[in-house]
Amino acid sequence: MTTHAPVRRSSRGTRTTALAAAGAVAALLAGCGAAAPATTPAPPIPASGTATLTAPDVDAWLDGLVPAALDRSGIAGAAVTVVHNGQVLSARGFGYADSGSEGTPPRPVDPDRTLFRVGSVSKVFVATAVMQLVEQGKIDLDADVGRYLDFPLPRTFDRAVTMRHLLSHTAGFEERLGNIITLGETTVNLRDTVAVEPPDQVFEPGTVPAYSNYGYALAGYIVERVSGTPFDDHVERTVLGRAGMTSSSFAQPLPPELRSRLSHGYATDSGPAAPFESVGPAPAGALTASVTDMGRFMLAHLGEAGPEQTLLRPGTAALMRQPALDSTSLGTLADGPRMALGLFDESRNGHRIVGHGGDTQYFHSHLQIYPDDRTGVFVTLNSTGRGATDTLDLRQSLLDGFAERYFPAAAGAAAPRTATATSHAAMAAGTYENARAPFSTFLSALTVTGQTRVTARGDGTVLIEPGPLSLYPALYEEIRPWVWQEVGGRRIVTMRAAGDRVEAINVAAAFTLLPTGAARDAGIAVPVLLASAAVLLISLLTWPIGAIVRRRHSLPAPASLGRVGRTARILTRVAAAAGVLALAGWAVVIVTISGLQDLPAPLIHALQAAQWVALAGVVPAAVGLVVAVRRRAGRATVLGSVFLLPALVGISWFALVFGLLSPSVSY
């Protein structure tokens, strides 16, 4: 195993604000520096256009790709491992595990010793542990998981939640952001994570793929219950230990013998090191591992590490890699890439590929296994970089480049457009929101910031803005009924219709877009909210300014509104102030929680109280308008009342539609 000569970075990195999503990735920060040249020239590509998958070629290719990418994006360090035909072909370290930004000596990434937090790649290990218990007859994939639990699982639908649903992200749970990641070393109680204030079930099991950290925490807890051993200990013995992963652990905090080997996490290579990230739903993302250990895991999963290291029988391993659900529950969503049991279908160029990505706030990883080609590749990064998609772009260019270099597609004709393209495009037109979202709590308001618009074009294609897994628009054409491929690209999305409208668009197997309806359409909701807030704010400023102007210029007071009118006017002003205060508070709360920082429940309750005051203010606002008109209170007073009433109605409507008044303050 070799470590790439580190590249010194200059201190000109630019720090930007971290970004998070319901599924949350931090923004990337960047620095500048020169990449080291490749240590070995790449061999010539054979006439077939396929490079030979050998250690020298992989090493030369990585040397030409990774250092320059780190330098452009300001990522401090990375590591990559590739396995093929029962061997570890390459395990490489690039850049720094400790950048030296805080006065410590820089520490290069060592593929054998440096440990990385692999985020949701951990889910593959959870699924493997589950499948071992399935193999032993201790877990039934299609039984109600309630039989394995010691607490009642919240249900909205009659259909049972099964382990198959949990492992394929189709159990129907809404997203939660609270306690996903906390900074600093903390000990996590797994039972409390899954049993205390669990998320609502918002979709019928098996029907809507919606990525769920809670579902995998629940699967890990079932492993703990069935095995009679704490989850960390069980997985260390049956998965990590069996695969020979002696430098890996799910423990939080890390055992003392591993702690000093953990890479620091960074926003940028020129910034300070971040604290340890403790993952709340630990089975869903708490694994720490070296890339050489990840190579051992891939070989063990492929059944090529020797009998003692084999994790699953061939039949069980094959079952784990097969699509978990079919059209019986998914309908036409099943006609594209589907979730296997703990693995995404990431097939490319006619080669079957299963994999999983993972992100914490600072670490970013991806694993891919080519079961039929006896190959695997794993990449991990310890920083976020400059741009919002830098780590995603780097991982994608590496994994896609690997596939194109060593497993290219055979030449073939492009798929013709379908006869149904124009009608199906018209049915798909509209605005959509991600099914991976909080729907029953105040964080439902987050959905207005990440909606997707689908536009039908005259040639039968659809424009998706932003494109799936992208920040940019993408054009799709229908290649089979309800199966759409990116024009000039390889991404596939599938659609499911109900009546004359599309009711779901599946993206990347475990992510689904759902129609918003007019009330939740950001194109309607956001202008209403902004206009209402502007009216309330202007009104609050106008009242004292008007009083000062009248006093200074000895102008007559407004016409008397009577006792009822005066009372209504005062209550309306209180409601307007409460509404503006609530909206400002919600903005701060949502931004804070989106950054994976927790807030006290009393603060949220206080904002809800202010929101209720604004809602109650609709009544005095209506009374005040009637009184102003009847008493002919003057144009300014009447116009003010005319604007205030719909403004209070507007923010109250938004609060009701997007859950700001939800009884639950869990998130």
C-alpha cells in the first residue's frame, strides 16, 4: 500500500457557509496549490478503448486525477482503494489527515493507518448484519418488524412494516433532522433514538421510496434485539471482525487505540479542524474505517477473501443485491433502478454495480461493487471544499471515470423515443417536492426551498429544474413508457401516474418527488408569504411614523373608530407584530436546524405562540376593516385595513399549510 506524496496548500482558501439538506451535506470550501505529478506514466489504452485494470494503471490514473481535484476544491485529504479478482489492486492516500492549519505538524493520509468517518456507507454494514441473521433464520425479511421490537412502532397504514421495507427505504417514515449529528464525543443510546418521539409514518409501506436514517437505526436496533448483543459489539464480531477489519469501529467515541488515527474533518484545507461528529442514529452512519479495511470488506462481500472472511453465502449475497420490491407495490417506479437490500442500483455501461454513498458534515465517501466483474472501488474525503457540490462532483468523476476507463459500454444504437412521450410529458408537468422531508412538523416549511419544476416541451421531452442530483436543469426523454433518460447523459428517472397526472417520480432508487399541489407550490406560497410579511412590516413602521408626522405638523387625528374599532386596531397591531416576530424567528430556527444544530423546545413553543397570536389577529383585522368602512374613516385607514387583513390571512395560511402550528416540536 502506498501513500501519495502530500501537496502543500497555500492559505488562500475561502471559507463559505455550510449547507445541509434532509439528508444533509455540508458545503465545500477550497484552497490553492499545485498538484504533484503522476508517479508513473499511464500505459497506452488498448485498441478496444478499454484500459487494463491493473495496479500500475489504476495508480497512474488516480495520481493524475485525485491530487489536482483536491487542490481545485480545497479538500485536505482523500483515500481510494480498488479490489479486483480477489486482490487489493490499489490503496492510496492523498493529501493530509492533519493539514497543520492549527500549528501541528502536517500528517499525510496513510491508507493503512488513517481512519475516516464513512457516513451512510455504514448502512451496507447494517444490511449485511441483517442478512446474516436472515441466513440463520432469526429474521424474516417479510414479517412485521413489530415482532422484534419492545415498543409500539407508530403506524398510519394497515400494511405491515417489514425488514425488506426498512432496508429499501420504503417503510414510509418522514424525515427527521434532530440529533442526526452533534459535534463532540457523545454516547448514543440506540433504543432512545428509535423509541423516543419516532417520526410519523406518512406513506403506505412499499409504495414511496424515501431515504430514511430512522429506518436504518431501527434495523440496527432489531439486530441488537435479535442477537441479544449491543449493535456495535455484534457488528464488530460478525462483520468487521470476520472481514478482517481490525482498524474499524461503530463505537462512539472511538476506542482509545483508534482515536489518534482518525483523520481530522475540515470545511477547507486552510481552515481549522472540526470536532468529532457523533451520529445520533448510529447504525445509519457511525462507522469509522481505513480504506484498506474497506478493501477487505469489499473482498469479503464478493466472497473472495477466503472461507473464514466470507460474510454471506452466495445465495444470500445475491439476494442482498437484487431489487427489494417490484411493481406489485411500486407500480411503474419499478421499471428503473431500484433499491436492493442496503445497496443502490448504480449500474452503468451494461455492468451491474451496487453501491452506497455517505456524508457527514465534513466526511464524504462512496462504495461501489461490481459483483459480476469481481471488482470494487471505495473513495473517501475528509473535507467539504469550496462549492456546494465539490465532494459530490469529485466522487462522481472518479467513479464514473473508473467505469468508463475499465468497464466501458459496448457500442449500440440510442433508444428511440416512445409514442407516449408527448402525453406522458404533459401529465408530468408541475411542481414537486422531495418525499424525504418532514411533513408533520414545523420543518415542513423546508420543502419550499428545494422544490423541482417539470416542464413539458413540444418535442415530448421534459425539462427538470433542477435536474436530479444536480444544481442545474436537465432535459429528459422517454425511452420506455414512464422511463426517462437524461438527454446526452445516463441518469434514469421513472414515473408513476394516477388518473391523468403523474403522482410520483423516482430518482436514484431511494428518492422520490411528489406533486406539491397548489397550496404547497413554492411559486405560490413564497410570494404570498413575502408579500404578507412586507405588508405587516410596513404597517408596523407606518403607525409610529404617521403619529410622529401628525404631531410635528399638527395634523388632525384619524377619524374616530369608536371603542370597538380602537380595540380592533390595537389587537391587529399586536397580531402584526407577533406575525413579523414569528416569521423572523422561524427563519433563524430553520436555518439553525438545517445546519444540524439543535434548539430548545421552549423557543419553538414561543414562536408557535406568536404565530397563534397572528392567526387570532385575523378576527380583529376583519372587524377593524368593517368598522373603518362603516365610519368612513378615511382612505388611508381603510386601505391599511384592506391590506392588513389579507396579510394576516396570508401568513396564517402559510403556517397552517406548512406545519408551523403543529403540536409536535420534534424535528
